[in-house]
Amino acid sequence: MPIKESGENYLETIYILQQEKGTVRSIDVANALGFSKPSISRAMSVLKQDGAITVDAFGSIQLTEKGLRIASSLYERHQFLSRCLKGIGVSPDIAVADACRVEHVISQESFDRLKDFVARKGFVLPE
């Protein structure tokens, strides 16, 4: 079953938190997203059923190969799209918010062509 946009957001958040902290627990995800612990618990259960994460006996969340593939792809899209939007003059807050929405719906083909276009044209994107 495909993971829904909300599940993708959880996976991306776990990915980012793992980069920052190493170990991630449900409370870390709840704090990062501003959601209640029961909401996060339900989401983690769904992601576990979908084979995107594992949770050990100590509550540590790990991305599976599937989860890592999804999360890293979303993160790449988010970063690239945010930088593109900032590069054309969109304010940073709006660029990040819009990139968060677009990253879920843009096809891989369109994303790849956009990256190729930016590279071919030699555009320098802001950080």
C-alpha cells in the first residue's frame, strides 16, 4: 500500500531528526511536528505496518530500507525545491512551505528534468 502524504511527512521528519540526533523516539517526532503523542503513536503504528520503520524495545525508531528510500527522496526534493523558489525571489518561509507541498505531488520525471534544467543552465541556488 502506498504511503500517504502525512506518512511521508513523518518519514521525512524521522530522517531529519536522525541526521541531527542519531536516535529518534516518538516524543521527538511529536515535538518536531507539534502533534500529540497519541497521534504520533498511531502514525508510527501505520508506518510500522507498512514496513517503513521499526521500533525497538526502547522506543527507538529506525527507518527501514523502504522508509529511508522514501524519506531521503522527499528530503532531496524539499531541499532542491526550496532553494529553487528562494532563487527566484520567493521569501524563505513561503519557499519552504510551498516546497513541502510540492515535494509530495511532483512526479519523479518532472523532478529529474527540473534538476537537469537547473544544472544545464548553471543556475546557482541559494542555501
